[in-house]
Amino acid sequence: MASAQGRAGRSGSGGFFSGFNFLSSGGPSVGISIGASCVKVVELKKSGKSWQFSKYASSPLQGGVSEHREIIDAGAVSRAILDAMAKAGISTKEVCASVAGSGVIIKTLTVTVADMKELNDQVLWEAEQYIPFDINDVAVDYQILRRLKDNQVEVIVVAVKNDVIEQVRNVMEISKLRMNVLDVEVFALQNCFEMNQDPPANLSVMIADIGAMSTKTIICAEGKPLFTKDAPYGGMMVTREIQRELKLATFLDAESLKVSGNLPQEVADIVSRTSHTLGAELKKSIDYYNASSVGPPVSVLYLSGGASRAPGLAHAISEYVSIPVEFLNPFEKVKPAGKDMSDAFLESIAAEVVVPMGLALRSKDKP
């Protein structure tokens, strides 16, 4: 995978962009994903030039994170992290965490520079025109996508609100963990994909991670992120719609119906309708990207995330996007470290470990 070719010197958290560090020191690598409904932790171990999947656990999180993915109860999040790590038997203190939500802005820009030494300052100046926050209130990082004619350089820029970074840092300090890297969740998707798949030549792929409160998408090619989007649509919205239309007493009643193996027709109709809504949104993103000529056309869509396995969802999406739709397999090349992990167990957790696995791949990067 191509490593980041440029860094704006304002991130102060180890850098946001995906990249593997094959020369890192020994010992386990740990990724922590703080979601809207739960915390997930993954531990990987290095075996030669390959990675092995060592440990995983999750812990439910109620009320600790807002719908916009900001941490509103650091104590609750810390307890969930420590609970998940205890369940998994993880003792490593060096981790990679992530940010997502409305406090994260990702933008592709084209800047003109006569001297590449001026790129850092030029990116910061251009980014300020597009970031809806005061430039002094954000950390900025960037990666070169390609060099164009007439001294033009195309870059993808990430801006994260400082208070969002401080929220994550505070939780890690409370949990007595060392945060070596702070990544962005969509780039963790790319990390996990490129570690496990052989990307097609001269074509792009889209990865869509469907979580409880949002759907994160990234389109990448040749190791470079070309398009990203974080949409406020996820599995909880489907559950709420089931509860509302069927007038069920509790959210849990609706969730039980949604995940049941034999869906009642009324529930199947609701799931189908909401699935088609998501399919239409993903198609819009693909059409927008293809029309932008940023990179090669999208050839396949990979799904991940806990809500991606909803009955009929993949089929509904495939009817809209008109390209192959597959489930991202995080264990294609990253194999289990022990013999106590059955194929059935790995299949049951495959959809939900993609982001924390992608983060674990970076946790040994130097800060």
C-alpha cells in the first residue's frame, strides 16, 4: 500500500492516513473502535511479514456517545473499553483509536504550487476555504493523490475538530492507554481491505461499513483514498422504523424482530424499503465519483459493519449499484493466531471487526 506522501504539520496525533508499518517493534497491535452502540477491540500479532488475528471482544455502550459520534460521557466509554479489553484478555497498552462523525471533514482539493516545499502552507490555506470550522480549532492532515499539469497537485485533506481529538485522548488517558495513532474510520476500512484483498488493477473499489447510526463509505484505488462519505443512516434507524410502524412497546422488541431468522412479512417489507433507500444513496455516491473523473471506475462494492448482514440488504443494494456486491472478508489473509477460533465464530464476527482490525494495523506506527 502506498504510504502518505504529505503531512500537514498540525495533526499532532500520529497522522490520520492509512499506511502499514512493517518495520515496527514486536508485540501485539491493538485497535479500538468507539461506535454509537458499542466499543470493539481487536488485537493482531505479527508473524513474519503477515498478521495474525489474536483477540477480539466488544462491549455495549449506552449514552456515552452522541448521534454525531462525539463522546459525551468519557467515564462510560472508558468503562466499555476496559470491559472489552478484559473480555478479550488484552493487556497491551499501546493502541490506535479513531474518529468519525460530524467533527471530521474530508475534502479532495487541487492546489497550485511552483515549489513542492510550499505544498504544506498552500494546502492549509486552500483547506481553510472549505472547512466549516475556524482553522485554529482543527487539526489538519493530507495525502497527495496525484500530480497534474501546470504545477497542480491533487490532495485529500482531513480536518478534525480539536475538541473531538481531545475527547478521544481524554478517554485513553482515563483508561491508562497510550494512543500511538489517531486514524479516521473510513481509512481503517481501506487498511483492512488492502491487507486482505488484492485490489483490481486500473479499477476502484467501494467499501461501505453499515453501523448502528451511520454508513461510512470510501472509494479507493492503488492504495489511495479517492472519495469518502459518512451518512447518518444505520441499523438503528431500521429498528426505529419497525418499532414505529408496528407500534411495538420497546426498541429491543423491534430489534429482535429485525434479526430473527424468519421475518414476518410486515417487518420484511420495512427492511426491504429501508434497504432500497441505502442502495439508492450508495448509487448516488458511485455516480458522483464516476462523474468526477478523480480515478478509475468502481468495479465492486464490499459491505461490512454489524448492520450489513440484515436480511435482503445486500441483494437490494446490488439492484441499485449495478456492480458486484460482496461482503468484505477480514480473514482472507489475516488468519487466526490459535486453533480455538472456529470458522463459524470467525464468520459471526467478520462484519464487525473490519474497522478495529484496520486500526490495529496502525497501532505500532511511530507517533
